[in-house]
Amino acid sequence: GAGVSQSPSNKVTEKGKDVELRCDPISGHTALYWYRQRLGQGLEFLIYFQGNSAPDKSGLPSDRFSAERTGESVSTLTIQRTQQEDSAVYLCASSRVLGYQPQHFGDGTRLSIL
Amino acid sequence: QKEVEQNSGPLSVPEGAIASLNCTYSDRGSQSFFWYRQYSGKSPELIMSIYSNGDQEDGRFTAQLNKASQYVSLLIRDSQPSDSATYLCAVSWEGGATNKLIFGTGTLLAVQP
């Protein structure tokens, strides 16, 4: 597609349930990033994938959060046993790696934990 | 601790004026710098990239970079109410060895009609 695609756009779930968020990067972008943005706050880095290298998981806030990416394609972010503090917009971005290329963002998934 | 600092604002300017947004960063190894615009409830949108000292102009937008002083700024000429948004400064990490960026928390710009 032309841009980064994320699904679902909105997700409402009960506390304790697991959720899975999906990101489809721009074709040809080997780098993929997940961020979290709480209401009125800045972007919080979660995880970074670059090609077939081991992902940089340094931003994941707890072991309830995990993410996968197969090759240079779709990525899924999974949150297990959701808590109310997980409520936020989850943004995915992708970029080329050659040179100093900017990141391009998807529209995000708005996650609400009841 | 690598940091990117921005004044949270709000920065209020009248329509037609120049809006000046500033950003400082701590990592002297940073080599790429970006400005993103984020409307309320929307995702960040890239508006400017700058990689070398000096000015980079694109329409009404000018990005300015001073690596010696470790600051980058964004000027918006002839500000319009539609420019009202949060502006995020982003700086490369690890000298560009990866494409990871550190984002500032953003400056809220309000252009008054």
C-alpha cells in the first residue's frame, strides 16, 4: 500500500483480556517501529525491527508486551492480560534504512481498556 | 541519557505572523533531524528533514540546524489557523547507526485568526 496500515483503528476490551494489534509497513521499508502515546503525552518507543536482525525490545514496558515481525512484512504487537494503564494510541512507523531516512507513521490503533 | 527538549507551549501567534519552534538535543552524534506535525487525534506527519548546518526551506516552512549549539528550529511563515497543531522534533540516535529516533514531547502551536 501507499502508507503504513494499522488495524484495528479502535479496540475496546475488558481488563485482563489479550489484544493483538497489526501493522503493515510501506513496501520496501525494512525498519519498523512501535510507539505508545497516552492521552496528552509524547511518543513512547516500544520496539524496533530492522530486517532479519534481532529486534530492539528495550522500550517494552513489561513482559505482558511482545511483538513479532516476519522478515520485512507485517508486524503484530500483543498485549497480554491488559490493564487500564495500557489504554493509549499505539502507533506503528516504518522507514528505509539506507541513509538517514525519516519514519512514516500509520493512523494508529486507539486501545481502550474497560 | 539521550534527550530531546521542547517547550510544551502553547505558543500562540496571530494569523499571518511567523511562528518559531525550538528544540535542543543532547547527543552530539545525532546526524538527522525531523519535524513532525500532529493534529489532535491524528498520527504524526513528517513536514521537514534537515541533515546539515544551516537552513532548509520548503514553502512556508524553514528548518534551521546548529550542531555546535545542539539545537534545531522550525519557522512557519504566514501562519494559518490550519497550522494549529503539536509540532514534534525528532533526532537520530546512535549517530545514525540505526534509524531510531528520539522524539521531543512536542510544542502546541495555536494560530489565532
